[in-house]
Amino acid sequence: MVRVGILGATGYTGAELIRILSNHEDVQIKYLSSQNFNGKKIEDVYPSLKGFCSEKLQEYDTDKIIENCDVVFTALPSGYAVNIAEKLCKNGVKLIDLGADFRFDNFETYRDWYGSDKNGYGDIKRAYGLPELHRQEIKDALAVGNPGCYPTSAILGLSPALKSRIIENFIIIDSKSGVSGAGHSPKQGNMYAECNDNIKPYNVAKHRHIPEIEQELSHVNRKETKVVFTPHLTPMTRGILSTMYCRLIKEISAEDIYEIYNEFYKDEYFVKILDIGEYPSTKNVYGSNFCHIGFEIDKHSKTLIIMSAIDNLVKGASGQAVQNMNIMFGIEETRGLNMIPIFP
């Protein structure tokens, strides 16, 4: 039985972790922390968890974590996990960070985009936590940087086309996310009156997920790969739909592209390639750990249009984190995650 701790348990991703792990046969939730709700039971903060998890929320205590946990999920803003990882990992506690601290191969990239007073990861063996591309590294890692939600949708959608060398090295990514992607803390831009009946771009050409996407696509492509990335906030609670525009290098049929994608993901349970002419929808992955991918060819402009849909709180965050935990502890990868999407 894997003993689990969650830091930042009352954010959306923390609560989603509890929802998933409460139904996981190989897990015991042993430690939950919250800065704002210390002393309360988690089921009192989130009544949806009533009867499933009654653990009391605590202040952060390294010694308690080391004593009670085999793995800890850090569902906190960036900059926190990297400061506590060394002590935890040296004492046998594995770490899965839902922030950005462990996502980058080059720590300087992390410092440039997020800022840090650290100089690196030290001796901690880390991995980028996208199982479909880094399963063996995740299995061997002490600390895993769980991918961002937008990068998950983009990297999964683009990797087969880049790997097979059918598209050029310049890509436009247009992504739309539900409001839960902005987090649990109240902000003016997330208020109902600001979001309802509205769709708006933000952080255009400077979103922090750009270097993460480029890092992973460059690995797949085996050369430096640049993207133009524009995120949008949409008036829905959950979901990400990414539409990616790629110039084709050569003429190719839809049937051949379908085979390329099917072959690339043939052993990946959580990635579903849609039939030719079928397009993904956020509603069809809602509440699940699945990624749906579809495509279309614009013959007039010789453009391959790739579309991918995920639930930003599950495959884009907490579900993928549990998938990584399963890999790290030798548990069946689908355990706790074999949830049918909610529809309608």
C-alpha cells in the first residue's frame, strides 16, 4: 500500500487528486496540508468528498511527511517543490510536482521563466512526467515534474507528426481552456461576470508553457523546434482544446496520417485517435484521463490541422500525476484512472 501526502490539498488539483486517490485500491491518503484551511477536515471544505475522505488538513511539516508518506504530491505554486525536494528524496519520499519546478532539463530555463534562488536540482534524479514519452525515466525518478495542462494537449497532439517528419519545424498552437485552469484563488478575471459569455486570449507570445512545449517537441523532433502559442480562457469549467497548424513537408493522405498516429499510440491506453473526419470535443473527455486526437488536411494551403482535447484537471494535472505515481511504484498504470468520461 502506497502512503500518500498532498501539499496544497484544497486547490482544484489537490481536490481532484483526493477524488481520484480515494478510489485507488493501492493507496492510503496519510497527510493533507492547506495553508488556508488548517485544522478542518477536507470533506468540510469540499462536501463532494464526504464519505470518501475525512482526513484533517495540517500545516506543512517535513518530519511528518517523511514519517507517514512514500510519495508526496505538491499541488502548489511554482517555487515550492524545489525547496523541499532534496530533504524528502534523501529520506525516501518520492515527489510529484504539479507545478513547474521539475519540468525542465536545463534549470536555467526554469529560472529565466519562473525565477528561483536555487542553482539546480542537485543530485535528485528527475523526469518529465509525460508517460507516453518518458515512461522509463519516470519509473526510475525520485522527483517528477508533472506536465502543464496546455503542454500535455499540444505535445501529445504533435509528437507523431514530428517523429515521422511529415511537418515543418514551425508550428502554431491555438489553445482554449476552462476557467478551472486559472486555479482556486479568486481573481477579478475569473469572476462569473468577467468569464460568462466571453472568450479572451491572455499571455500572448509570453506564456510560461512555451519553453516546456518547445523542450519536449525538440526531443521528439531531434532538433530545435519553435512554436507560436496563444492560450484563451473560455466560459466553461473544465477542458482544453488545442488546435495546431503545421505545414506539410510532402503530400500525404489522411489514411497514412491516421496510420502514423495509430502506430505511435498503439500501446497507450489513455490516448484515443479518432476516425478520419471525426474531431475531438472537451465534453467527450470530461472528468477522465483520456486525450482524444483528431486531424484534418487543408490541401489548399498544404496544412495539417491537429486537434487534441483533454480535461485540464485530470490528464492535464491530477490524473496524469496519479498515472506517474503508478509507474513509479510499479502499479498497473490505469489503476484508479479507468474512469469513463462524463456526458453530457
